[in-house]
Amino acid sequence: MARYADLTTAELEEELAQVRERYSEMQARGLALNMARGKPSAAQLELSLPMLDVLDSSANLSAEDGTDCRNYGVLDGIPEAKRLMATLLDDAPDNVIVLGNASLTAMYDAMARYMMFGALGSEPWGKLDAVKWLCPVPGYDRHFTICEALGIQMIPVPMDENGPVMDEVERLAAEDAAIKGIWCVPKYSNPSGVTYSDETVHRLAAMDCAAPDFRIFWDNAYAAHHFSDDPAEQDTVLDIAAACAEAGNPDRYLKFGSTSKITFPGAGVAAVAASPANVAEVKRHMNAQAIGHDKLNQLRHARFLKEGAGLAEHMAAHGALMKPKFDLVVEKLESELGEAAIATWTSPRGGYFVSFEGPEGTASRIVGLAREAGVTMTGAGATWPYGDDPADSNIRIAPSLPPLDELDAAMDVFCCCVKLAALEKLLED
């Protein structure tokens, strides 16, 4: 295969005819494959089935402090669960509030509190003429949905191999007091798989902000999701809490995380970690919202994961299931598209996604072609605020859910669609 850019018009037309024939054959297979979201596979979910037996009829259902976990109470979580989530969030148990099952809910609630009540005494954001938020792109569509639902104006900022491009982040945050914060997925980012560099973390913590109540929403969604159990092959990220304290901005961050992709999505445990002042503020507002969350689930998780001591072993089993899938995706992309030089993609060491950049103006066409051939992908544009990727080039590949044989078939279809859209674009131009 030659570089597409080096082919003559006649050679491009010949290649296109061959690719169209292959695509028609794929359409005729009647596939029904789904790579739309980063869901754990059935095999991953089975890793946590023993947790369901941790609390049987003979189990002690009291927390270590004597709390009867069957009853009301304990707003911020039982001690065992606070230690577990502190391990996940790289923080001290006293700085952790254990919540319900979803970190997304915790992030929405945090943003809604600021809109209604402000941050540590600041003017409620909802009373301001405008509230703006920095959104690294490509990024996580659910983050963008929160902002859009609350009427917060989103400002895209580019990502590179170190995280958000800090020159741009610093410039924007310093010049506009309406910019109240930034979304961050610091380790194995969604969808790029990038892990923030030490310099990026320090600069986020120390940068000058026109808004004194600027907040970093630090979404630790993939903190433990390595593909290898060898520490040398795992990404690490600096602690934003320590960096903010060192920079004299101890209240700037809120850390979020959950066990959703560690145990059972929809039946996990979520938590937020923050400075003592922020923790006190969150708990004050929570007093009107809740009496306590599911302590039986907290107890179950704490005992199953040994309050964090069993996390590495459990996640190594996840990684052993995930790595072959990501290896397959990268191998397919390289073998099918590498020589054509029509696309780039990431090759992360953990997380749930591969970020794919096709030729400008082709992402929507690629996703549509894949759908017509029986493969559902994440929608083009989903990785940008308002679903609007100005280059129409980024596609999030989610390899986790399908079994390997289905993933292999889906990637064949995807690569064929990329070639078809790229050839059409070249001939059109």
C-alpha cells in the first residue's frame, strides 16, 4: 500500500473501487457490533461477582466504628470506605466524602451547588451574567453535558502529550473572571489516554486566575486502570492536592472518582476528595440533601477490595482482559492504515479509549459508514463541546465491551470505512 497522498487520480479511483467492493461485502455480513461507549465487558464484570457474597446472612453488618450499615446515618461514609476511596483518590481519608454509586452525579452536584450557592462564600455563579468553563479537547462528552445542562459556556482548549496546552489555559484563566474552572481527566484521559505531566499539574495549581473561586474538577475516572501490573509500565500523575497546597491555592481542586469500572457500573461507590474547607462546605449542603448513602454497598466494597490493599491485584485482572483488546486495535490500525498515512491514533498504557484522528472532514462520514455496515461507534463530534468538532476528524474508539473476535471484525469494518472516506475526500478535493 502506498501513501494515498502520493497516488495519481487514476490510482486513487482504482483503490476506491476495491475498497467499495470490500465494504459491500462487509455490509452483507449483517453485523451488529457496538463500540459506542466504554463499558466493561462481561468477563470484567465477572471479576467482581465474589463481592456479592461478602455480606451473607452471617456477616457482621456493622462498620468498625459500630455503625449499623443497615440503618440511616453517616453522611460522609463509613471509615472503611473512606480509606478505600482515599487510596483511589490519592488523598487522606479525612478529606474524603463517600457518596452514592456515580462520580458523574457527584460532579453534577458540585457544579449545581456552585451555581446555586457559590464557592466558599463567593457570589452564586447562577447570578452572574456568564459562567464559562475550560474544556480540554478531545474530551469527555458527559462533562460537556453537565455544562450544557446548567447553561455554562464551554471554551475548548487543545490537548497535547502533556495534557491541556497550558499556555492557552493560563492565558484564558488570567484574562476572564467569568471562567470559573476546568475539566481534567489527569490519568489515561478520555479519549486520548494522555497522562498529565508534572509540569502541567504544577502549572494548573499555581496559575493566576481572574476568578478567585476558580475550580479544577479532577476526574480520576481511570486512576487504577493500567494494562500492565508492572509499575514500570504504568503511568503516574502528581497529586493535585499537594500541588495546590504548595502553590498557596489549597481550595482550588475537587477530586472525583468511583469504582464504576472497578466493580459494577451502576452499583459502585463514588467519592469526592477536597480541602478541609471544601469538605466542610460540601457536607453543610449535603445535610439538606441526604441522610446517608448505601452503607451496605460501602461495606461490601471495602471488604472485597481490602480497603484498597486488594486494588492492585483486582485491577491487574482487569488489565489482563483489556490489554489484548487495545493491542488488537493498535495493530489493526497500523496494519490497515499505517502505510496509507491518512490517520493518527493514540496507544495508551491504560484507560478505556483510543483517540483516532482521521482526515479533516471525514469523521461523520466514517461513523455513518460503520453504522451502515453494522458497527456502532461513538458519535462524531462527541469529544467536543456541543458535539461540534470543527475539523470533523476525531473519533473515540472504545474497545472494552466486545469479545476479541467481535472487536477484530469491528476493527476490520472501521478501517475499511476510514479508507473509503479518505479516498472520497481526496478525490473530491
